[in-house]
Amino acid sequence: MSHGTLFDKVWALHTVGTLPSGQTQLFIGLHLIHEVTSPQAFAMLRERQLSVMFPERTVATVDHIVPTDSQARPFGDSLAEAMMQELETNCADYGIRFYNIGSGSQGIVHVIAPEQGLTQPGMTIACGDSHTSTHGAFGAIAFGIGTSQVRDVLASQTLALAKLKVRKVEVNGTLKPGVYAKDVILHIIRKLGVKGGVGYAYEFAGTTFERMSMEERMTVCNMSIEGGARCGYVNPDAVTFEYLRGRDAAPKAADWEKAVGWWTCLRSDPDAEYDDVVVFQAEDIEPTVTWGITPGQGIGISETVPVAAEMPPEEQVIAEEAYQYMDLAAGTPIKGTPVDVCFVGSCTNGRISDLREAATVAKGRHVAAGITAFVVPGSERVKQQAEAEGLDKIFEAAGFEWRNAGCSMCLAMNPDKLVGRQISASSSNRNFKGRQGSSSGRTLLMSPAMVVAAAVTGQVTDVRELL
Amino acid sequence: MTSTVTTLTGRGIPLTGNDIDTDRIIPARFLKCVTFDGLGAHAFEDDRIQRQGEHPFDQPQYQGAEVLVVNRNFGCGSSREHAPQAIAKWGIKALIGESFAEIFFGNCVAMGIPCLTASEADVKALQGAIATNPQRTVTVDLTTMTATCDDLSIPLHMGDGPRQMFLSGSWDATGQLVAQADQIRTTAANLPYTRWSA
């Protein structure tokens, strides 16, 4: 049983009581909602004649269904339009703050809350989206929930939960040039497996994470769930505080000093006890690419597609399924695999630093013939910032489409979709069968810089050769 | 409002494979909805199309089954409750598997659908027994924590918290949670960040 970790401290501070089942009733400091997983929750509230207990602790935006080209209303897709109207009505009826398209602050829910300073250390954060783990980058306990639980948070600002175990995932050392936060988390998932984290919160510790920017830490925490861990976090430090200082919802004036003091106290104690500890070395990590149909099926760019017979028995069946679906043979180098579509964006890699890294590679080059490539900023603010820096012009000159903020092709609930058996190089988080909108479409996950490298060469390429 | 879940008896349906994610259970295009109605027809839609009638959810011998038996890390990926809703609306009332992804498991609890785990060997034995004789029923007993099918009886596991929620009929937690309004307000007031000015 863990003791003295940030997770233990935040859990204790938010515990309302113990339910008759033995589970903890946990207070949720920040609740984020969007158009996909909330309409049924509001319907259940109405059916039961319940109100929203803390409307000021819920914040809404729209991201999954938003078209990234024309955003004129009503949307061309009547189902998407109906979802949009439902969210608008629900927010108005219950007094919930809503960052709508055109507000200047709309975007992917896991991009807008951090950039507005809503996400803060020591909070519990829930959202009907599995990538809520992103917010753990600030030293928050943040996790995804389903719609019935969205209902519970709306009605009571609490959830019935069992406490997780805590695994310290330590990475030490300096990442080599061309190796990014995305490669670190793909490497960790590859090593610990897609179910390795079930039942655990991951504490990302060690010098590699300490040296990362907040946006890099968000990329890592974002994909905790792909390793099975419902939440992942980094202890808050000077990097966290500097990121938050002055943001819209960050504490101001005298409260700022109090906040920094409190946040600092929440850090895991030097003698904290963990349920498990694993250690990796940063120098061992290469630019990493997935070859299969789970985020754990990743390899270094210089490696070949692994051979099923050499894997643990429980991974062999899904490996065989992956060879067939991906049409990639064991033993083939992943480098040189031709791609059709290149996507930079998503809650994993749609922040300003991601776009800057991508633009560095795109500058002075051009998307290869026959390749569709597009860049989707994670929020309206990211878009504005990128345009102020001229990144949009770099991308457009290089043959990329420059879009509006949204989830886009990460999950294809909007017009951005793969067609037929197209294969994408994608900076998103999931390579599941059919994930990007075609039931036979294929996804190769990689860092934004690697996506651009693939776009300009037409094939999976080691970005280090272009830097 | 909720009822106890102690024992369930129904025909079984085996669905083999590890790491079956929620995008496969219900592809994202079916999430464009404001109710969960009608999702049952689309459970595993793309997998079913690909297997051209050979997917267990299409095979005649499993129509009307109520106990879904799966393998490792079932329901990983997206938090979409649409996934367990689709399975439940197809007719499933309980799941047995080697392991379940955490959010999927939590969603099922909140819906009153128990997800029980068993060893790899026991799950495979149960899947085999059902495939051999799909007309036999499977009984899932949360009081004795066993599943029986003919002469096969396997031990089941579930955390104490969720198990008590099923046995006591408190799996729909909303009422219990809301009843603690005073305690909730006290907890909130004691958190420093609820008092800071932004």
C-alpha cells in the first residue's frame, strides 16, 4: 500500500467519506464536459429531478464532433448539430461555463483547461474522456469516467471509487536529439504493456521528466491510459508554477504565494512508499513508431516488426491479428513504410510546442506527392499563437493544410477520416482497428516531428536524418 | 431505484481475443447521438462486418445469450459508456473475463452489469464449454463467487467494493452520493483552492 505519495495526499484531502460498499466518496475539484459523453448524463439528471450541485466546478467545451474546415452553423452533419445544440441547452439550463466555437477559448478539452490555468496541482479532475489523465502533468489526480459517472459528478461533485495503487515510473538521463516526450511514453507502454497499468496510478519521476516542459509532461500523462493506468502524474515543481503564473484561472495576488506553498507540500515525500517502481534510461529511447493495433505494439525506428514466436504467449495472438490488419510482415523494417495521410494534432500532440517542433522539420521542405497532410491546432488559442509566430505560413508553404481547433482525425467523429485501407502517420494516441474512421484504415503513431518527416518523404522516416 | 444483483442465469457467448478496445465494441461514428437507444444493433459492428457472419454476436447459436465471456484487458481505450451500453442493449447482463480495463469496469458497475474475473485457464475452459454446448446455461453467483456451466464450476473474483454495491443494490451510487451533501460541502470548503481568487 502506497504511503506519502502525492496520490495518497490528494486522495485523502478529497475524501468525503467511506460508502457502505467500502468505496471512497471522492470530491472532484474540476469537472470537464464535452458534447459526446454528457447529453445522456443530463437526461438522467432531468429524469431524476436532480440539480447540479456545484455548477461553477464544471467547465464545458466542444471538440470531438467539430469540423476543422468550415465551422459554419448549422453543421452539415445533422447528428453533430443536434449534439452541439444539446450541449448549448444543457449549459444554459444548468449555469455551466461553456467555451463555444468562436469564443477564442474553444478547443480540445485537455488543451483548454491547462492553457487557461483551470488545471492546477492538488486537484482531482474528472471528465468523460479517457485522456483526462493529461491533467496529471500538473500534479493533479485526473482520470476519465463514463456517462453515468458524469451524472454522479454533476449531481454531487463526487464519485464512488476504489483507491488505486501507485507505481513510480522513473526515467533518468537526457533524451537524444530527435527523441521527444511522445517517444518516451510510447517506449514505456511498449515495455510495461497496454494492461500493465490496470489498477495503478503512474507517478512519472526522474530527471528526464523533471527537465521536461509542462507541454511535454502533458504528452506523457495523456497516454497513461494507453498503458492501462487510469491516471498518471508528475510532482509539481518550479516548471509547473511558472507555467501557471498569470493564467486566467490561476490564483492571484496573495493567494499565489499560498498556492505555491500548498502545491509544494503535496509533492511525494522523499521517503514515500510505492506499490511498485520501474526504472528506464532516457538514452535507451529511440524515435518510436507503432506497427500494430495497440499502442503497446511499438518499436524504435531502426528496428524491424517483431516476430510473434519471440513474444510472450499472451501477445502472440494479437500480433498475428496486427500483421494481417496492418499488412506488415514480421521482420520488415518499419522505416520506409509508405504512408498516405499525415496528421499533426490531438490532445496528445496539438499544443504550441508540438506545432513548433513540427514546423522546424517542415520549414523549407514540401509534402511528398500523393500525400494528404494537415495540421490541427489543439485550441483556438494555440491556433492564434501559431499564426502570430507564422507557423501556419510555414506549414502551408510546405503543402500542409492548416485547420481549426478540434479532435479531428484522432477519432474521426468529424469529417476528418481515413478512407479505405489508407495508412496514416499520426501524432494522436490510438492505433486501434478502425480508430481513424475507416474500418480498414491503419494508423502508425509517432511524434509530431516524425509525422512531418513522413509527410515530406512519403514514408516512415527517422526524423534525426532531417534535423 | 436500484435492485440487488446476486445471481444471474442465462446462456453464454464466448468472444475470444485480448485487448478488445471500446472502438471495436462501438465504433466512434455511433457515438453521434444524444441517447443510448439503438446502440445494441451496432455492437462490434466493424468486427462483425469483417467476419461475415462468423462473429459470435452474429452466430445463431448465441442469439439471446446473456453472459459474455472474454479474455484479457477487455474494454481498453476510450471511456465511452456507449460500449457497455451497446453490449447491454444487445442483451448481455454479466461479463466474465481474464481482466477488464478500469474505466470499462467502472462504467459497467454504474450500469448494474457485473464484470467478474477468473484465471486464464478457467476462462478458456468456460469459453470451451459454451462453444461445445451453447444451449446450456451459465449461472453467475456473486454470493458464492462461482460460475457454473454443466459440470464445470469456476471461481470468480471481484473487488469487495463493487461486489458489495451489487449485492446491496447500491451500484447506482447517485442517491447515496447526493445524500452526503453536507459532508461534501465541508470537504470542499476545506480545500484551499476553493477559496482562492482567480
